[in-house]
Amino acid sequence: MEILVQKCPSFLLWSEIDKWTSTASLLRFGDLPEGWRLRSVYEFATQVENKEQVKAEQSYKMAGVRWYGDGVFHRETVLGKEQSANHLSLLVKGALIYNRLFAWKESFAVVTPESEGLYVSNEFPQFEIDKTITSAEYIYLLFCSGKMIKAVNAASIGSSAVSRNRFKESDFLSFKVPIPPLPVQQKIVAYWEKAQQAVVEAGLGRSLLIAELNQFMIKQTYKYKLLRDSKLFSASFSQAPQWDVKAGRAAVFKEANPSFVRLGDFTEECAVMVKPWEEEKKIWPIYGVNNKGGVFLSTEQETSKFNAAYKHIEKDWFFHNPTRANVGSLGIVPEVHDDAITSPEYQVWRLTGGFKPEFMDLLIGTEYFLTLVSFNRVGGVKQRMYYANLAEIRLPMVSEERQDELVDRKLKLEQQRTKAVQDLTKVKEDVEKLILGTLSVEAL
């Protein structure tokens, strides 16, 4: 008996699917080299399950994962009652971690020993990697490659294509990726790490220069360590803008060093507001600031995406995050386009004399300066440093000759680091070719 099947169109409701994208074409790798295998991530990655119930009065050192594969960092320390999450997880040394919201921005990393003791929310899943198959370092490099990031972007879902796309753990585990033999993986990772180490060593020169300046500033200051660390001191009401411990330290510091200059006498606030919606069909470069790289290009955004005015910035101006200035989120503005802007929440200022911009760039990175920032913040639970508070910082005047000498050394170190970063960029391109099998390890 012949059965007739009527052909008719089929359809799906948007509400019945998670996303309307496919990563299949993006995860095609062609013919793999001999000994390579295409494996699903779940074959070698196991998600870490170590959630802890948040305790209201306990302090938690919270971590983040930087964009562009730039590692894990200590974001802030907060009390449990300030957390929106009910559970947090400790970082696990050697685990692969990523930021679900910004995986498409290469926000992948390997947890280093220095990051142990930090916590993350469930937006930062961690995975232990089966070392008999691959390594966390190789998978990190793999997922930071251009081909993989395109697939991650396609798999991410959310309400906003710019900031709320989430790369789910289930999608991560389902990806099929090329896994070469372990000796090949080790050579690829070693090639990357050698170039990465050159950048680290170039940056170390700057760190040593900042440490030297830090000691110089301390020597110019009367009772600096006592004022910083003492639990018992007396201060004058007349010298304190408000009556709390940090303001008391600032007052004592001022009284102990009467010859120091007020930073506000050599700076001015820059609050030029830009209304992006006044220019149609324009892409705006938005800059951010953090405690590792200072000022950086955060994103580029279309006019239609703005709902508030932003602040204009220019080369050699400075700006800082008022809530994170005490941990080093301050920086000098590099060479930027005329339309460069930053968040309206950030405090933007420039020098008007006395201190050279390149010298101030070094000074704001010292422990000495960050200690003075902590003295001059305001607020209770969520302390901030606005421009008005920054202006009240007292500093010893540094001779022009001393500033010039430090700036010259700084510029030479930056030239070395620029060369190392350029080499690292080339290595990153080679690593992607190696992973895709279009470049032989023997060619290195």
C-alpha cells in the first residue's frame, strides 16, 4: 500500500528557540594535520563546582577577566552584603576561566597562582582541563584566536549585541576544536610564552622606575610611613574636610608637610560634555581606564546607542574611575582622535603647570600617590574620589631636572615595550596559523 505524505512548510516560534544562529560553518577546520583530532570541549574540560554561600559581613576579593586575553585581575574588595550574588566561587589555580558577558571580546584566561584567594560570580565559569589530552594554556590560545572568537560571538545570546551577550557553558562545552599531539601543543604554547615574557620584561623596567620614584617621594615626606600605618594619631578639625579616619590622616599629612603644594593649584577639571546624538551615523571611540594599562580604547559605539552625554578627552589629559582610583584606575590619555570620549562618571583633569604630564603619569602609578588617594576619598561604604578631592592632595615639588631625567628613561622603556608588543602581535598571528594547521611548527 502506498502512503502519501503531504509536504507542507514547517516553522518555529521565536519563543521556542534559544538563538537564531549557527556556529557550524565557523567551526569547520578542513583537513587537519596528521595526528590532530577534532574534539568536543566536554571531552577534556570539566566545570568547577565550588560555590560558597555569601556571608554578609565577610570581605571578598573579587576578580575579573580582562578583554583581549589579558588575564585575571583583582577588581575590588567588597563585603558580602554588598554583593548581588548569593553564591561566589574561589578561583582554582590552573583552571581555564572566561567572562560569559564578554567572551566575544577574548575575555579568556588561565588562573595563575597570584590569583588564588580571589572570588568570582557565576558570570565567570571555570574549567579544569584533562592534561592527558591538552592544557589550559593551549585552550586559552585557541579561544583567543580570530576564528574561535567569531564562533563565540555567533553562539552568544542576550538582549544587547554590545554588552549583554552571554556565552553559555553548554555552548562552550559543545564546541569541536582542533587538538594536536601534546608535543605540538607544548611548542605552540612555548612560542607564545617566550614573546609574552618579552613584553612582561619590558614592562618590568617601568615598574622599577615607578618604584624608584616611590622611594624618592617617601624620602621627601616627613613621617610618611607613620602617617600611613599608625592606628593612633591626633589631627586638627580645621585641617579636615570631614571627620573620619582617612580625612584625619590627610589632615595630619598636611600639617606634617607644610611646604607641600596643593595638586589643585597645578590642575584643572575638564568637564566638556559631548552629546553624541547630535551627530547622526557616527562611530564614537569610547575610552576606559583600569589599574593595569591605564587609559585604553574600551569600545566603539554608534550614535543611536547613546542615552547620555559623555566627556571629551584629549592627549596628555588624565582621568580616573572615582570608585577605583585607590587601586590604580588612573591614567594619562594617549594619542586619540578629536572625537574621543569617556564615561560621564569618570573624573577628567589636566595639568596647568608645575608637573610634566609624562612625570605625572609615573607618579600616579606609585604606592605613594595611591596612599594619598586613599586619604582623600569621601563616602562611607562606597568611597569615591572626585576631582575636588584629588585637588586637595599635597605633594612635594619636584625639580624640573629630576622630572626630565625620569621622563627620558620612561620614554626609552616605552620604545622597548612597543617593539616587544609588535613582536607579540606577530606571534599571535603565527599561533592562529599553527592552530588552523596552515603553519608548521617546524617553521618556527
